[in-house]
Amino acid sequence: MKSRQRFSAGMRGRKRFNRDRMKKGIYVLPNLFTTASLLAGFYSIVMAMYGKFTSASAAILIAWVLDGLDGRMARLTNTTSKFGAEYDSLADLVAFGVAPAILVYVWSLSPYGKWGWMAAFLFVVCGALRLARFNVQVNIIDKKLFNGLPIPAAAVVVASTVILFHHLGVEGRFNHIGILFAVAAVSLLMVSSVKYYSFKDLNYFTRKPFISFVLIVLIMMIVIAEPQITIFTFSLGYSLSGPAWLVLRLVRRKGGSIVKEEVKDIEAGAKS
């Protein structure tokens, strides 16, 4: 009798263990988008090694689109998970950290020796630090803002720059010292405390004014007509929006303090 009870208890424990293992599985659909983004990043590295810089840049842009889709897909289907978040960070480091660093090094920085590969490595390490800080602050900082330039946006700046120069007639490599300083500046923006708008509070499924739909259509037409110029303009404008917003807030704060001091002086003069 006791052996039967032990056997039945063991069977129940085994079934419970199997159910727990099933619960600890992974969601396939959002992780497929993440894997596709990782594949695009790896393809970009291979193309950069072969000197096909426009193909490498286009692969980074495709990875950027896929990276945006995997998170939205997970939220829409309610399939978010800790595994998916960690996997997404690792894929982002390859697609938006290593891939653009190798691309810009082979395309422009290799003639500068150690300074060239150090600038490329700075991009990678700042991207890794940016991802680590984002994972730690995910439930702390306001969701409407990013603390520092997001690593996908930094990668798009690099990729769109290469595409723009090719569009302007630059064939092959482009060796200019300005690219080295630009890469360093974008890298430091990623680990800075400059705030960037995240666009996460935008709801595309609610009613919007008619003029907003017209503006979206116009922007789409411009992008389709001149994709090389518009993508670079948007990415560069977004990367500069954080510092510009910071300067604007400082000017407003300083202006407010000056007005308060003038009011105090006026009140003091009136009392005297």
C-alpha cells in the first residue's frame, strides 16, 4: 500500500515537474524577430569585411526595423519574458554595437592605426554600457525618455552616414579625421545622461487629427523619394535633439532665475 502511495506521489511530482518545464519555455514569435535582427547584424559584419559598405549599412537598417518589431510584437501578443529581454540585449550588442563599429572602422578609421580601432572599440563598449544601464533602469526612469542616446539610433547614424556618402558619389572607403571625432561623439552620447524622447507614449490605435495623417503621408513620400538623405537627416537630427533639448532647458532655467532676481530687486527697491 505504501509503495503504491509513493509511486502515485512520484508520478504527481513528475507531472508537476514537466508542467513547470513547459512553463519555462520561450515564446517563438518575438524571439524569431530578435534572431532575424541578429542575423542582419552578422550579415553586416560579413559585408563590411568584403568591402560592400552599402550592403552592410542596409543590413543595419533592416536590423533596426526588426528590433522595433520584436518588442511591439511581444507586447501586442502578451509574450514578453525575461529571456526575451536578455536575448534582445545580446542581439542589439552585435547588430548595433559590433556591426557598425566594424563597418566604420573598415570604411574610414583603419588608416589611423590604434586611434582608429580605439574609436571603433569605444563605440562598442559605450553601446554595451548603454544596454546594461538601460536594463538596470528599465523600471526607474520615465518611459517617455531615454537616458542617453539609444544604441540602435547610434548605429543608424553610422549606417546612414555611409549610405549618404555613397549616394553623393563617394566610392569605396572614405578616410577623414572628422569621422573619427564623430564616432567618438556619438559613442559618448550613448553613455551620457542627456535625455532623449522615446516615442513610447504614442498610441497609433486611437483617433488622431486629420492633419497628423496628412503629415505622416508627406513624410513617407519624402522618405521614398530621397531615402538616403532623409534617413541620415532624421537620425542625425534625433542624435542632436538630446543636447539641443538640454541647452534649451538650461537657457530657460537661467532665464527664470534672472527674472526672479529682477523681481527681488524691484521688491527691495519698493520697500526702500
